[in-house]
Amino acid sequence: MSSQNLIRIALGAYLVIFFSYLLGPLVIMSLTAFNSPGFPSVSPWECFTYEWFDVLIRDKHIRDGIINSVIIGIGTVILSVSMGLAASIVLSQIWARFRSTFYTLIIAPILIPGVVLGISTLVFWDRFGGFLGMSDGSMLGSLFHNGIFLTILGQSSFIASYTMLVFVARMQRFDPILNEAALDLGATHTQAFRKILLPFMRPAIASAAVLAFLASFENYNTTTFTIVDYKTLTTVLAQKVRLGINPSISSLAFVIIVLTIFAALIFEAVNRNKARKEAIRTGKEVEKKASVLPAFMRGNPAAFGVVLLSFIVIVMFGTAMKHNPAECKAQVFEAKQVEIKRRIEALKEKRRLKIEAQGGTRPATGAAKPGTGSSSNGSFGGVFAPSNLNNTQGD
């Protein structure tokens, strides 16, 4: 075998191990969402069921946590994207001698632990509201003590740094001559920003918004100190893990995974479809009309993946309405009862044999019979034997 083949085999084995390490826990967690035991487990497999999705839908705490997480995520996106875009513009136009200092100040929140950010946000805005003389009953006073508002501020303080990095990477490809030409032609700074810079930054804005929302949605360290009386999805899940979980958590993870894959496939399918239309328009590719597949699926495996995933989800919804695991659960319950009885009988038989073995060896050791008052009778040398107790009462 040549060294080239060995390298390929080693690389293939490494990729299998690498992706198994990354995706293995997600696959296992997804499987536990369809197993009937009350604790998430794959082995032993008992009954295929959809009941944990129904438990998930009926869980009020998780519903409220998801709603609060979405509200906080939208607010964090608006605030952090605005601050990140402004910081990237300032960084590209500031004097060179101050650029490194300004960059360090903007990046610093990333290096600060989330616990510190959460506590400092809570303390600062509480003191700030007290400094302005706003009591808890007033509208602004309640705003400074509102968990959702404080969480948006706390998360935006470091997520804005991530968005700024995205915008800086995009700004490096921007030609400032375009902006200067617009100003020379009589455009105001606002018009130049709205018609030249903003369209150029649109892809980075979309990427930064997605990054900010995901970072906000999964954040726990900062949120746990600023959320106060409200609950987000991460804090609800953390509380459930401490108090005991059931496979409804796995069903939630499965839903999130499916939605993520679905969004990624749609995004890739749209981009491939645009690239294909652009290639046909420029003459680089000839459109094949004689095809059974629809136009958006031709040469677009991502679109085929979207259709396949949609079909699987529809089939799951259809089978969930008709599938009833009650009979399977009854059989599993009976099997468990039989197994418990068998183990009890085995323990009884083992104990009986042990007692018989001990009774057979007792005469050989010269052990005295109960009531003889021998010193070998019991741990106290027969002090509490019936005969001794009678003599004591007689005395």
C-alpha cells in the first residue's frame, strides 16, 4: 500500500472521529426524544413515542422562557448591531495613533467573564436609577429594575464587540473613494451612508444580526444575574437540570436542531439558485429545460435537502397523530414486573441457601443452643438469655 493511500485512510479516519465527536451527542440526544422512559436514555430502547413533544408544548415555563429569549434576542440584535456598526465606522476613520487603543477598548468586554458583566450591569443601573431619584413605582424606575431591559443591556455590552469584528472585516474591502465621490457630487453624509455604505454593509449586517441573536439566545452567565424575576430558556433548562429532567428537553433540542438544519439548507439553496441564475444570465451555463425536477432543484442539492427534510417532518406529524404507544408501554410494564419478580425470587433463593449453609456448619463449631447461658451466645455472652432474665427478676 502506497503512502498516498495511507494518508487518505488516516485522513478519512480522522474525519470520522472528528465529526462523531461533534455530532454524536446531538444524534444521541435526538434519539432520546423518541424513547418512552421518563429519563433521557437510548439503551435499553423501550417504546417509540411522540409524547415528550406534547409534554414540551404543555410546559409553561419553557414557553415563557422561549418568548423571553426571543424578545431579549431581538433587542440585543438591534442594540449590538447598531453599536458594532458605529464602532467599525469610527475605527476606520479615527487617527492611526488612536486606532489600536480604541480597538482594545471595544474588544475588552469579550475578555471579561460574563458573571462580572451581569453583576456590574445589575449594580450600575440600580445605582444609576437611585442617583436620578427614580423610585421602584415610577415608569423609569421600573425600567431600571426590569430583567428583560437589564439583560439586553448586559448582553449587548459584549455581543457588540463580536458584531464590530464582523463589520471591520467587511469595512476592509470598502473603497473610501466611493464615499468621497458621492460627497463631491453634492450628497450629504447621511445620503452617502444610506446609499453607498449601508448597501455595501448589508451582508455583514445580516451575518452580525444572526451572530448576535444566537449569542443572546444561548447566553447564561450574564443572563442569570440580570434577568431578575423573568426566565429565559437557558435559565429554565438550568433549573430543570438541577431539579431533574425528562426527555422533553431532548425533544426541544431535536426541534432546535431541525430548525437550524432547515434554515441552513434554505440559505444554501437560495444562494445556489441565485448563482445558477447569474451564470445562465451571463452565458456561463446553459439552462436544461428537459428535466423532471423543478427549476429550483436542478443542480441544487441543498434545495433537494429542503424538500426531503420537509417531507420527513410532514410524515412525523402525520404519524404522531395516529401513533399510540399505550400497548407497547403495557407490554414493557409487564416485562418489568416479571423481571422484578424473578430478581426477588433469585434473592430469596440466595438468602435461603446462605441460611442453610450457616445452619449446617453451626453444630460443627460447637455453638451453644439458645437459653444455655453460654458466653458464645450473642454479642453479650448470653446476658440477655431468657434464663438469665428470669433469674434477675427472681432476685
